[in-house]
Amino acid sequence: MSTLKERKEKFVSDLLGGSEYEIYLVTGVALTAYMSFALLQKFNQNDLNLPIDYALNAVSILLGITLYSSNPKYLHVIIAVPALLALVLSYQYQKDPKVNQNKKNNKDVNILQRKSFVTAYRSHMIIITNFAILAVDFPVFPRRFAKVETWGTSLMDIGVGAFVFSMGLVNSRSLIRQTFDPSNSKYKFHFGTYLSLVWRNFVKSLPVLTLGLIRLVSVKSLEYQEHVTEYGIHWNFFFTLGALPIVIGILDPILNYFPRALVALVITSTYELFLTKTDLLTFILRTDNRMDSLISQNKEGIFSFFGYLSIFIFGQSFGSFVLTSFKTPQNLIKMSTYAEFVQSKKRKNSISSWLTVSTTEGLIISTIFYQFLYRYVAESPSFNNVSRRMANISYVLWVVSHSSTFLLGYNLVDRLVRRENGETGSTLLESTNNNGLLCFLLGNLLTGLVNMTINTLDTGDAVAFGILCTYGAILATVAILLNKNKIYIKI
């Protein structure tokens, strides 16, 4: 008879995933919830209370991946109807028609502006991720949403990639600030400065790498269930997250001389070439070589890192037009310097180059381009199917196209509702965004605690949903309390 640990491992193994359309439909619940929240708040003219905030921005998402997983369209309607009613009423009973008229006037001073749609996108991504890592251990969470064994798409597969993409996007803030600094001249390589950067990135990564070691030791010592083909015997997602800044520091000279999107495409294409033209794919998929070496023991985590690295750099490339408060020269493909911006303003029509875009324009172009590129790769016989296990080029482009599409969706909601003050108006979203790393870490710890105290496999749907609601409420409470006390632990 199988032990509970073996049953739990089997419960998340050999899964085939689901359709991309359903994944868009389910993850789109968060976007509908954001639209509903924004419209209700616009009608109310004040911040909505916390229960409504939590219900719309957390519980609705949980319903989408559990009880309404078979009927997400109905959930969209249930969430959208109050918002549409508020939209109609807002035109009849608008209390302050001049609301949000104070748009950015000092655009030449501050290139980085807080944008509510980016906050909402990142916070919802973290909330979905945290719910999924615990919900996957309950039968109420459909198996098609759990991580795929080798080939295919699933909700949790897109969640991992979106998490890394979001990290790259936010990481670009410091790059933009540094590049656009008037005191900085054109990039020049200096070996001492380069070594200093690599060392600083290594030091910054130590806390996350330490979390990876703690997770490794705790999983081994507590006999916690493991899914070896996910990352390997010793590797885990924290090691991937911790290694990213270090490698980014090593690649810094290349990233400063070439467009980041191009570098990311070269990395994922080269990795795909090795997968298809050498024995690397066979090496990763073989089961009889697992204990041959330390590399074979952790082959999934080691080689999938190239895919996650590409996703991270793609995320950085979006920062030049997503995070900036005004257009800069050729910001669709690069981060411009202050000198280039000043020079472009002196030359007529140079700022109107098709590579110089607003946030919405950039997202529309990027969404069309990456969706087309992903479709081409996905349908071409020259490429393998999507594989989160290997993070191949199909997976990378799927994540980037999905992330770009949803960023565009959140941006359009902001434009329609005209939230231009940089705040979402949601205590939950603001707090989650400001404490993303802690929320993710606490979610992992609570997931382990629940699994060690409850037989999740034999838990009914109603009880499971109650546990998940409580779990989400704990995470929200911690994030809100930290935010209230101005304690910020960001990704």
C-alpha cells in the first residue's frame, strides 16, 4: 500500500496540462476583477473597504482556479455585471468630472512614474501563484492546471514563467534610472567596475540562495513530497531566482551594447539549437542516468535556467516603454540615455520614429509581435512543443506573449478608467506589490505547514476552499500590516 507521501507525489506527476485558451480564460479572471474594482471605485469616489478589496482581488481568483474552474465564463459575468452597472451610473452621477485631470506636467524631470496597472499585474500574478502552490495539493484544483510532466501547457507552468518575467520587468527600474541619469555618459567597459557589479549582484542574491538551501534541507529532513523531474534532486526554484542576478551581472557588457530582447532571443535560440541538434534533449529526458553525476541529478534545474534567463531579460526589455512616464528615443528596443533624449527633442521628427513609442503603443506592438512569433514556433515542425521542464524556446515565447498580452489588458483598463495617479486604490494590491518576496516565501512556508498537518488528498472541496481562503487572508494580512508600517520586502 502506498504511503501518503507517495500518493501526494503521484498526485502531481505525469500530468498533461490543458488548453491555452482555458489558461487565458482562467487567468483573465484577475483582469476582469481589476476592471470591476476600478470601476466600482470610480463610481464610489473613495477607496473600497478591505472585504470588497479581498473578495474581488483574491477570492474571485481563487474561485476561478477551483470551484469555477469548469465554468470560468460565468465567473467573468458575475464579476463584470456590478462593474458595468457602476460604469453606467458613473456617467449619470459623476461627483467630480475633473477627477484625474492633473496629469504629469513634469515629465522631463522624472522618467520613472508609478503605474497602477503594473502594480495590479504583478500583485495578481503573486496572488495566483501563492494560491496555486497550495491549491495544487487538493482535489478541488483541477489536474490540468498543475505543472505538466514534460510537454504541454498549464496554469502553473505559465505562473512560474510570469513570475520570472515580472522580476525582470521590475529589475529594469534601476537600469532605466542609471541609464537616464544626466551625469552618466555613454557606457564604457571598465574591468574594475564590472567585477564590482558582479560581486554586488552576488551579494544581493545570497538571501534567495540561502532560502533555496533552507528549502532543500527542510524537504530532505522532513520527508516532504518531491517531484524530481520538476527541477532535479537538489535544485529548486529559489536557486533559479538567486542565480539570475549573478548571470545578469556577468552579461552586463553585452546587455549594454545590444538590445536586451535580441540578447534574450539569441540565448533561447542557442539553447534550442543544442536541444534539437545534440543529445541534450535525450540526456534531460532519460530516466536511467539520474544518479550518474551532480549535473544529471539536477539536469532539469540547470538546463531550464537558460530559458528562465531569457524570460528575465525579455522582462527587462519591456521596462524601457512600460515603466517610463514619457517617450524616449527608440525605447521599443533599448533604454535611452538623457543625452539621446535631449538631442532627439532638438531634431524634428526624430522622436516620432516608429521605434519610439508610448506605453500602450509599445505593448500593442510587442503583443502582436510575440504572439505571432510564438504561433510560428508552436506550429512549426522544426520546434518542440512547449516544455516548462526544459524551458525551451516554445515555453519562453509562450510566457512572453502571455505576459505582454495581460500587461496590455491591464494598461487598457487604466486608460479607460483613467487611473493616472499611480495608485491602484487597492490596499491588498499595493501591499502585495510592495512585499512580493515575503508573500511568496510565506506562501511556501504555509503550504508546507498545511501539507504536514492535513491530508490534502482526502479533503472535500468546500473544506479545501475554506482552507485556501484562510491561507490567502493570512498572506494578505501580513502584507497589509507590513505595508502599513512601511516595511517593504520586494522581489
